[in-house]
Amino acid sequence: MELGIIGLGKMGGNMAERLRRGGHTVVGYDRDPEVSDVGSVEELVERLSPPRAVWVMVPAGKPTAETVHKLGEVLEQGDIVVDGGNSHYVDDRKHGEELAAKGIGFVDCGVSGGVWGLENGYALMVGGGEDDVKRLMPIFETLKPEGEYGFVHSGKVGAGHFVKMVHNGIEYAMMQAFGEGYELIEASELVTNVPETFQSWQEGTVIRSWLLDLLNRALADDPELDDLRGYADDSGEGRWTVQAAVDHAVPLPAITASLFARFASRQDDSPAMRVVAALRNQFGGHAVESSKGADSPGADVNPPSV
């Protein structure tokens, strides 16, 4: 097939390369002229033969919305737009309706695989009409891993990004569980071989996984993880997962807690915990630590025993 790709970053660029290796013709556009095949979206569309297919791999939110709107102005009836970024499924509905009014198809595709996807393939979770998805299957077949699994047509427009959102929410909880387990083992005086312990779990245990493999890679490079700061950002999909749980009245205690743990990682000095410390001091006379330091005036804030 011929395919246009807008956005040639780490994911988009590797996906374009995998497709080319698979025999497809790819025309890529990126704001960086060093990696772009064409100078504009209009030129990209001109280079493709109708009916066209254009894959969008730009950041979610405004950049994706602007790109979809632009494509709606330059594509023709019968063309298809694929959003392969991490868009909110609610936005997919709007984009699909906008393009459908012009006779242009829309498919949302959640993509997982990261920097390893070029060689190993990408897990693809797709939402859209049956005919549109069927037409794009040669592309999906090349991008997915070899074998039976790695692709699903999840349902109508929005379904692909919805299940990718939940996938990432599960990922949050799994990563948090590994992190908490590491901290507890590392704190124990009994365990002296922490990295070796995690390595031993790679075979024969019920928690063996790709995430565990990646953790072991990190521990091999930095056994104490001293080179890292305990700060974890979030892409937004964890938040959307929790919001969807509220909307559907579905309890997600583990995923929600893992999201809040990431928020906590960004606080050098938690206001909430300052309140907790103050209350413990007030009702029980429990010791507190001054933010002024031990040698500063007013540092001794412990009240007399009561």
C-alpha cells in the first residue's frame, strides 16, 4: 500500500521504517525538515494516489485536532485518516464526525510497543468501520508482531483508543506494584541480592513479564537506581482511565492508587503530610520536624509532653 505518515518522531519514524521494510510505500511529513520527505501536508497528499490513507502520529489534544482538521480540508471523499497517537477516545468521536461529513473515513488506533516496535512489532488496538479497517489490513499486518496475536478490531470509532487507555491504566498499576515490591525488598536487612532476586523471577513465576524484563535491564545498568530521581510523570491516559471508571461506576482501586502515587512522586514536601504532622503533634504531642532545620531559630517545635 501507499501510506502517508504525519509525525516522524521515535514512534512514527520507526513505524515508517518497519512499513518500508515490509514493502509499502511511505511518504512522511514532519516539522523537522531533516526527517521529512515533503515540505507540507498538502505536498504529502499530492504525492499519494487516491483513495489515500494518512496516518497521524502527533501529540494528543490540540496538535492532533489541528492535523485532523487540516486533513479534512485537503483530502477527498473516499480517503481515510488514521489517528495512531494517544488521543482521548472522546476526541475520536468528534474527529470521526467531522471527517464523515466530508466522506472521509476515520480509524483510531492505539499503539503499544515503544522503541522496541521496529524490530518486534506493535500491538494495535483499532476502532472504526469494518470497511475502513479491512482496507487498511495490509498496513496493520506489517506493523503487528508476527504470529496470531497483536491486533484487534475493538469496535466502532473510539474503541481502539478506549482499550489502549485501559491498557495503559493497567500498566500504571503493574509498574507501581514492581516499584513497591522493590522498595520493600531493598529495605529488608535479610535480602542482600536485590537485583538477583528480580532476575530469578524472569522464569517460572506468575509475575514474569516484559515489564519485569525491562526492570532487570535497568537494575543491571544501575543496581541501586542511584542515577534516577524518584519522579514519575503521566501521559494523561491514567487520568482518563480513572475518569472513565467514574463515568461507568466501575471501581478501579489499584489503577487509581497508582495514578495518585505518581502525583505524590512530584512533591518534595507534601502539603497534605504537613497537615498530618501538625494534627499528630496537636492531639498527641508527637514529634515533628521543622522546615527551618535543626539549627534554625524556632526549630524545636515539639510541645511539652501531655
